[in-house]
Amino acid sequence: RKEVEQDPGPFNVPEGATVAFNCTYSNSASQSFFWYRQDCRKEPKLLMSVYSSGNEDGRFTAQLNRASQYISLLIRDSKLSDSATYLCVVNGGGSNYKLTFGKGTLLTVNP
Amino acid sequence: DAGVIQSPRHEVTEMGQEVTLRCKPISGHDYLFWYRQTMMRGLELLIYFNNNVPIDDSGMPEDRFSAKMPNASFSTLKIQPSEPRDSAVYFCASRSSLVPDTQYFGPGTRLTVL
């Protein structure tokens, strides 16, 4: 099983749609979870951290299920500017701050 | 504040040549990471440093790859000799131990080995 596995995508959605990305991780000792965004030919940038209680940032909602080792990202009312690759990221357990990245899911929002 | 700086941004070289990639982390950050990104394998951690000391180089693919961090503001990743399969985008990232959850990536070096 891969350390971090994501929906293969790509996702093509119209503006205004709601889209959900899923991710599973294999290391049960992982303590921190994130979603990064990577625009075409650019570097990855932190989109949001994911907390056990779930968290929301505007149109973006992230959820974590530790029992199932599952992470999700929901984007509501998608905009053209949301078009990017979304990377699920997990750190190692304990004091290990190595980040393991999923391969990413490409989202294209169409007018 | 300036972000992570990498140079060169693009490098095209021939198989067998030595390639040196450079990185300047964000001032004050005490962790530095080197990643490689390809379509097939995604983003992979090669090596990371803490306070200029290499902590984990288990991701370095083979002896042809080496990395150094002579001081807090500079790091290099060297490939010698280069091979076509080394073609990828190489990212440097840094973070502060005071804010461990956030890594800042440089713009990357796009390497093509012919």
C-alpha cells in the first residue's frame, strides 16, 4: 500500500460545482495532515492543515478520519482560479517532520 | 521577505555531465529539504537538513547524488554523472522549527538531461 494515496483524477467540473477529493494514508502514527495546492509549473503551496475536528476556510472544508486513515477536501462553488493540482500530505509520526506527498489530483474548473 | 531562492531555474545538460543545483532558504529557517518531482513518482523527498546537518538522506537515489549545506543560507544538490532518468523538477523547501507544519517551497529547477 502506498504511503499516501489519492483519487487519480483528473476532475473536470463547471464553475459553481462542488468537488471532493479523497486521500488515504498508511502510517497510523502520522500526526499532521495537510492539503497543498500546486499550479501548473509552479511550486506546491500550503492550502490548509487538516484537524481531527474538521476545519473550514471559506469555500474549502477539510476532514480527517483517523480510524479509517482517510482525509478529504471539499471545494464548494468552485472558481476558475481553483484549477490546480491538489496534493494530500502527511507527516511522519513523533518528532519526524518528514512530509510524504500524494501524487496529486488535477482539477480543471471550466467556464 | 524573500522566499526560498533556487538557481538555475532551468538546466539542460548532456548525459555524463555534472549538475549543481543551488538553494537559499528563508532567513531564520533551520530546516531545509530537497525534493524531486516527476510525473511517474510525484514529489519525493531526497534529503533534509536541520541546522546545516544532514538528518535523513534515505531518499537519495544513488551515489551519483550528493547534497551539502555549508552554512545556514546555502545548500547544493549535485548530480555526477547525470543521466537522462534524472530529468525532473527539483524543489528546495525550508521551514522553521517554530512553525513545524508549514514548509515553503522554492520555484524549482527544471532539469533536462539529454
